[in-house]
Amino acid sequence: MLTTVEPTLTFYPIGESYFLVAGVILTLLALWRLFPLSQQLSRGRRRTLMLLRLATILVVLFVLLRPSLIYLTKTKQSASIVLLIDQSRSMSVPDEVGGKTRFEAVRETIRNNAAILQKLSQDVQIKAYAFDSQLLALPLENGVPKLPETPDGNQTAIGAVLEDLVRELTGQRVLGIILLSDGAQRALYPRDAPPQPAAQRLRSLDQPLFGIRYGRAQAGTEGRDIVLEDLFAPDRVFVKNELNIGTYLRAIGYANRAIQVQLLFETQPGKSEVVETQIVTPETSDERIPVRFRYIPESTGERKVSVVVPSQPGEALITNNEQSTLVKVLAGGIKVL
């Protein structure tokens, strides 16, 4: 923060008119002309009276002009420009010009604007972060960020990352946030917050968000994803009684395609087996389908229950293809037929 003090002389004339001041001074000069000093006075007295008259006119001029000396303090506040760079796995898709991956295109953008960033870093603070499910501060060299070698993040939590950034930048002056991403939000709970509320909050804080999008928007590959949302199962069940398991499958970009959904149960400690498979076929390009399983455990103990969808062609994120929980199988009880 740089502070400078500059003195400024300002005049506030009587009646807010310089013409009025000029008129008064001209009148005094005219009176001086009409009533000259007597020639009978000695030279010394004549000189003294002349100086007194001149001083009187200057004092009147000073009073009429009402000068003020104002000290202006200028404080240059520190400000930041933030670069937010997507390093999730979807940025490795090679659909940019010349067969470049999206991340290579980001790297080229940074390289082509290195001179601008270096110049800006002399006046403002450049901050750079890579993100997938979390924020990662990037090292800078003369205002130019050093990017990771490869984008290998498993999630693209744009909303949660923007919320983290709001907290990170609290109390700071931000000129702008530049988001370099393919714009595809793919995140798991609890990092699956939508980006719109965080973007609106940044706007209310006068911290504008600018997006630079990479990759081509197409229904074929980019928008495809299978998401298992939640897993419903009781935390305990009696042995040889029916265990009901439920989940919701969200299929994006897989209309009219048969999708396997598998139920895995830990039949022995450390050994999970596929005990049931269902086939679901979404009818639209974005559909949420309930899936229900039933299974009768044959042995007691704490068992892992999982619902899994094998990775599908063109799916960019597969970490959301599985949901698991633990169920305690108890001895005794009444067998329900």
C-alpha cells in the first residue's frame, strides 16, 4: 500500500466571483490614483505610506480570494487478479485446435499472455490456483503461474472451489477472477455445490468472475456421466432375513443405452462378490432412475454393501459410479418368508 501527500493551493473568492474581487481591487487602485500622496512629505514618509497602501491592497486581495492550502493524501490500495485453472481429468480431452488437449490450450494461453501478466504484476498482485475438488495455490515467476504437468484431478468442483475462494479473499480488493476451465461441473458430495450461488456472491462483493471455456460442447462425449446418488440401506439386519438396498442412478448423455448396475456384498471378510445385476435403460439424455435390490445375507458380521456401475464409453468421471455402506448382520431374529 503506497501513500503520497500532495499540497494544493485553492481559492474560494467572495461571492464565488473573481470579477467581484477584480472590481474591488480596481476600485482601490482608482482611489490611490485619485488621492495621491502629498509632495510636501519627505521621501522616506512617502515611501512608507506607499508600502502601507500596497500592503493594504494585498491584504484585501488575500481576504477576498480566501486562499486555502489543502493537503491531499493519495493511498494506492493493493489489489489482486486471480487465475483459477481447472486441473481435472476432463481437461485432458484432445478436442482443441490441432488436436491439443484442453490443458495444453490453457498452457498456451498462459504462455501467450506472459508479458501482460509480468507487466500487471508490477502494479497488482497476481494470484493463481489450480483446482479439482480442492484449491491448490500455484507458484509464480514474475506474475506467471507454473502449471502442473498433467491434469489428473478426479472431480471438477467449480461451485465448492468458488466458495473456498470467497473465504480465501475475504477483506481483499479483487479486480477480477479469471476461470480457465471446460465448465463441466462433476463433483461428489460434499463438494457438489452448484457454481451459480457462489458466482452471485462474488458479484455482490464486486469481485467480477470471467470465464474462459475450453473444449467443444457436444453431446457425444463431453456431457456423458453416470452418477450414483445416495445409498439407502438399514445399518443392521438379522442373518437370513431380507436386506433392502436402494439408490438413484443419474444418467447423462446415455439415452436408450442399456446400463448394468451391480450389487456387491461382502460374503466373507475382505471378499466382495456380485450378488445381483440389473439393467436400466434411460429414455432421455438426463434421467434420474431409482434402483432397488434385495439380498439375504447368510453369515453374521459387519459387511460392506456396494452398488457399482461399470465405467461407460466416453465417461470422463468414474469416481461417482459407486456407493458403499456398512451393514451389521446380527444372529437370531425371525426369518421373514
